[in-house]
Amino acid sequence: MTHPARTLDLPPAYRLRAHDALPSTNDEARRLVRAQDAGHGTLVWAQEQTAGRGRRGRSWTSPRGNLYVTAVLRPNCGIGEAAQLGFAAALALVDVLGDLMPQQTQVRLKWPNDVLVNGRKVAGILLETVVDSDGTFQALLLGLGVNIAEAPSDTAFPATALQWERAGRAIRPEELLAPWAEHFLVWTNRWEQDGFAPLRRRWLTHAHRPGQRLRVRLPNREVHGSFHDMDDRGGLLIDTNRGRERLSVGDVFFAEPGAAPGSGQG
Amino acid sequence: MADDQSHDFGFDEELVRRLSHLLKETDLSEIEYETGGHRIRVARQINVQATAPAAPAQPAPAGGEPASAPKPGPEATAEQVPPGAVTSPMVGTVYVGPDPNSAPFVQVGDQVSEGQTLLIIEAMKVMNPMPAPRAGTVTQIMISDGQPVEFGEPLLVLE
């Protein structure tokens, strides 16, 4: 059987490392960086992950039929700015889904870079750095998981799969990977030339409305408030009853309409 | 707003002493006192390891007498970084283990090798595993899981 990678037409900026199965594409990418075998633009792709993971060690359900890819990025900047590439990856997927999904499909972003289809999470991005023992920033690993054929049913935020949101024949992972890589390249080039501002503008057209009630789960507390803005470095600005807070970590949930306004922090 | 150490901030030894007493009396780990734009913070490590004497506040002058043993109990800190401390390279949230249910990467007393992951700092949703800058023994851990950390804040001591 021909491996799908054979027929994949990627921009020359990328170098594809295709696998049938891996424990985790981010782990394999880290191994390659450590072995000095992964330049900027390396894509580690697997048909399935046996130990796929999300943020904070949460498992990422990774059966065949979904997309699991990690991009190795070596941007010419510090870690703080490199984090903005997560937005480029999410925006690229929004572009692709605009072409791929039926016209009435609602494609939205949830801060910072979760992609929602018809209100349910369809993709997640896991960003990890590789830092040398002397503190040198080596690479950013951008793991992208897209639920195409399957999605878990037991997640804190409801999940869905692309196939469940559209009629027609099954989408193969490579049909998503190639256009995503194209769009991601466009957004990263844009970011290199013009900075974060154009990404932020585009993000705001697909994300929260000012005033929308959000609940953000932080490692040791919860913040309730209304969405104010995303700042020029990607931080979430939220108005709480204690004033405005800028968040750079946390899981966003949409507060139920009946929830008490400004109920403070847990 | 950084702790001000400018020249016009006269060092009030008596105040530090009083706050130190208060710390011991109340069994608190930290008191911060602000007045007229001046801020002073007095803190102590409650879980100081008996095996790891804290470093003296000032380096001993060359050729001078050996540094005396540190006074037990409270110690005035103006964001001092103890020798051997591994400091945070960024503003973020620190995690002591790979996930909330796993054992921490390192514990006090552990021998670590250079490059071994000590902690993870999350900033802007990016997970940054912090490698040990050198081999050594972890003698002190200053942070707790899920705590926000500032740039330059001491995380743990590696001796």
C-alpha cells in the first residue's frame, strides 16, 4: 500500500517525516531536535498516536483517521514571541475549514488557539519548547491534533469530529495536512513581516465578542468575567468584579447564561 | 512595580527586626509592609532543610573572616537570589510535575544531571520544560505547583 505521504504535495519550506504510528508526535519531534535532526519546518506526522497527549499530561485520543502532526519551528525570536505561532496555526486551520466545510458551518476560535466547529472543539494545539541546559531556546514544537473521523465524548469542553459536522465522503488526514501547511506558511510569513497585529485582527473576527461571559480555569483558581479583548501579545483581557485581568494561561469555558455575573474567583 | 531599593530608601533595621519578631510570633512565612511608596518584605523559609544551610545574605569579603552561620529564623529578603538558585527565565505558571497526578520531576535531596527537566513553566500556553543548567543536588524548592512566577524569581537551589 502506498503511504499517503507519497502523494502529499507540501510547500518546499517543509520537510515531512511520516510515520504509521508514534507514541506522540511532539515527543518524536523533541527527540529529533535533540539529535540535531530537525530543522525549521520539519513536520512529524503520524496516522495514529499510542500515547497522544494534550496540555498538562491530559491524554489526546488519537485513533486512525484524525490528523496528528508536529511542526518543528525555529523562529528568530524569543520564547515569548514564538508563542504567537500557535495563533498562526489556529488561523490556518480556520482558513482550511472555511473551504472544506459546508457553508453554514460555524468555525470559531476559543482563546487562545482551540478551534471550534458548531460550538464544539475540533482541534487542539500543544506548544512545547526545547531549551538547552544553558538556557538557549532551540525550537518550538507545535503539535496539532484535528478530530476528523473521531472525537472523545468525555472531555471537559464538548468535542466533535469534522466528519460528524458534514455529509459526504470521509476526509483523509493528508487532505487536511497539505492545505493546513500551505495556510500556516502564509500566516507565519505574515507574522515575520508584520508582527502579531494582523493575526490578532483576524483572530478577533473569529473569537469572543466583547462582553461575552467566560469562565477561565487556572491552575489554582478560577476567573469569571466578561471578555474584553486580546492584547497585542496574545494575552486574554477579561473584566472581573475585581477589575481587569490579563491572563496568559488557563482553560476557557463559556459561562452559562444563568450564571451569576462577576461571581469572582474561586 | 518592583521592590524599590533606590538610595532614598533608608534601611530601617528596627522595622525589619519588628517584622521578623512578628513573623515568628504569628508563624507566618512572609510579611509585606508598604508606606509612603516604600515597601519592605520580610520572609522566611518554613521548610528549610537541615542539611542545607542557607547562604549568607552578603558574600564574605575576600580574606575576611569566614561567613558566620546564618541566623536561624527570619531573614530579611529584598528579592535576594540565593547562590546556586535556578531562576525563572520568564513570567508564567510553574508546574513541578508532568501532570497533576504524577510525582514531581525533582524533590529535595535528589541528584540531578545537567539537562534533566526540573520543572515546567507555562507562559502564553507554551509548555517550557526547564533543564538543569548543571549537575548537582536539589537542596531547596521555593515554589509550589501551579504558582505564578516572575522573571528572575528563584525556583529551586541546585548545589
